[in-house]
Amino acid sequence: MAFSSITFLYFFLPLALGFHYLFKNMVYRNIVLLLFSLIFYAWGEPIMILVLLFTAFFDYGNGLLIERFRGSPKAKVVLVFSIIVNIGALVAFKYSGFLYDNLSLLFDLPFPRPKVFLPIGISFYIFRTLSYTVDVYRGTVAAQRNPFSYLLYISLFQLTFMGPIARYEQLQPALESRHFSWSDFSSGINRFCLGLFKKILIANVAAELTDKYLVNGFSDLTGADAWFGIVMFSIYLYFDFSGYSDMAIGIGRMFGIHILENFRHPYAAISVADFYRRWHISLGTFFRDYVYIPLGGNRKYQDRNIFIVWMLTGLWHGAQWNYVLWGCYFGVIMILEKYARSVLAVTPRFLKHTYTLILIVFSRAIFYFEDFDALWNFITIHLFDFHTFSNLGIAVDVTTHIYWLSIVIILCIPWNEFIRNTGKAWRFFTQTYLYTSPIISLAFLVLSTMMILGSSFNPFFYQKF
């Protein structure tokens, strides 16, 4: 069940909210939220919910054992066991086919390729449960005593499929006590409707344009077509994923749960490092806190640590070599940027912004093409074919979608960063938003509903990870 489906919008979410606020007692509210979360997951994954349940109860027990053995070597043994089992489950479900395909090139394997179904959201909830056991071991959080409260943390339907990768310490206060607030509820509705608008009216249109240029017309691509197609894919990725994050954050607010931001206008970045401080923030902070710093962080072997983190980030995205290459690409760029800080510091902001966008958009080609031959042809034959940069078809598409492109540009600009410190302008903006946001949100909801009813199902891109 997708957030952008009619079933979710007009049946599941209203029922979940209604039953949740029917009770004032937190125990009953948590029971309602847990039941709806399990129904939400089982709706599309009736068998694979067993993996989710095993993961939750397994690490619930590990958390208690780590706390019980705190200060002794046994605590580390339990932690290592938790990490091995969780990563092992992730490898088994997500990477077993990938490993088989590559090992079969080297050895004559005596067994057929494993047919394993990938549980939706496993990359996200495995990371969340790993962060919990590590934090209990570090003493950052106390072990959860109630198994159903921990199951609720792992299975929250707002977060299960595509994150953000919210940590236990961030959600634990809301699991114990949360209160209805009109301010939270209304801001949650506004945020959800914005995310829905991003997905349905921005991302889905960008997906259609991406397919038009990179799938249907691939053999006849001109240089202009190639760049336009990959720019459309870049737009699609951002609005699809940030739209989902907006909806997840908005739903959380409606239930009185505050989820940290996952995107902060990444296309306004002035370096690649700045871009990834703004893009999928919860994944970046996970790798920073649980991989980069334990490897040594900035203290020793910094270049090695950066490269390993980015290679793993690429592999996290999928069991394909293009994702590993994508991660290595950014690992190298991050290392080079580290050594070029003094140059970047004196470079005009416009040039830094342009340089960042070019590198990011180029990386989308690596991310998009899983087949290396197709990627090589796209880069060497199409992307740098500067002799065919005039194209009437693109001019027609730009003209046809001029209002859509204008909205894309407007939504990519961090307006709040520009006017927050301007006094009267900021007060005018906040007051105007306060009065107009219900109308805007209603318009977003109506327009999105009309588009959903008139089109085929279009899932979220990151759902496959």
C-alpha cells in the first residue's frame, strides 16, 4: 500500500487517525498504531512480515542482554552476534543473487541461483534496529523493556518502507508520551499534501519524461536528449524521494511524532559534500556515526574511511555493480574536495553551484543504467555528443511543461534560508503561509487525487531498496 494510493489516502490513514485519537490512554494508542502498522506492512508483504517480526524481537532480546552484561565482554559478544545476524539477513535477501551471479563467473557452483524475494523496506528497518543495539551498547539509550513498544519502533508504518532511518533515541519519547496538538496536526496535513503533490504532479511527470528520452528513444538520442533525459531523472529522484519523506514526516506530525528532516534543498548546494549534507540526511548520518567514525573518522586513514563509506553507500542502494561504481565515484570526489577546500573557498558561489550540479547530474547516469554497456554507450556516444545539441523535440517538451518546470525550480530554492533574517519579509511570509496553507494543501490534495484516479500506479523509486 503506497502513501499515494486512494486506499491509503481515503481509507487507511483516516481510520488509523480516528482509532488512534479515540483513546487517551497511551497504551491503547500504541496498540492501535502497532496494529495499523502491521496491517500496512502485511497488506503488500503478508509472508515477509515474518522477517520484520523476527528482526524486532531478536534485537529486543539483544538489547536486554547487552544492558544486562554491560561492562563485560559478553555485551560485545551479543552486539557482534546482532550485527552478524542482521547483516547476514540483509545479504541473504538482498545480495544472494548478486553474489551467485558473480561467483558463478569464477567457479562452477553446484547449486542453482537462489530465488529469494526481497522484503520491502528491509534496508531501512535493518539499519534502524542495528542503530538501536549499537546505541544500547554505547550507553546512548536504555534498552526497551516492552517488546511491543520496540516492535512499534521497528514497524511504524510512516517509516518502514522508505525511511527516514529514524533512530530509537529520536522516537522513544513519542512512544511513551504524545499529545494531540492542532498545530502539529495541521502542519502534518500541510506537509503530507506537499509531499503528495511532489510525488504525483512533479515526480511522476519527470518519470514519464525520463522514460521518453532514456528508454523509448535511447537508440536515437542526441547529446541534448541525453542531458535532458538525465536531468529529468535527477528531478524525478529528488521529488519522488523527498516527497515520500515529506509524507512520512507529515503523517508522523499528525500522530504527534516528530521525525527529523531528510532533505534540505540539496540542489542549492555549493559542493558535492554540501549536497550530501542535504540529501537523504538520515542515511548519511547513519554511515557517519556507525561506520565512518568507528573506522577512525577524521583521526586516521581519513581518505580510506571516506572511500569505504561511499562504496558501502553505493552497495546499500542495490545489488548491482553500477551502484558500487556510483559509490566509488562519490568517494573519489569527496576525497578530492577535501584537498581542494582552499580552492573552493575562493571560488565564486555561482561556479561552485554549477560545478556541483554537473557532477550530480552526471552521477545519475551511473545510478540509472544497470547495464555497463548501456552506461558506456550513453556516456561516450550520447552524453558528450556536442554536435547534436539543438533539438526541436526538447524545445517542444520545455514549452509544453513550462509551468511544471517553473514549479520545479521554485520548489528547489531554499526560500526560507534567503528571507529568514530579513525581518519584515520573514514575518510577512509566515503570516501569509499561515492563512493560505489550508487552501494550498486542499488544492494539492484535490489535484493529486484527480491525477491518481486518471493514471496507472507509479511506485516510489526508493521502495525497491
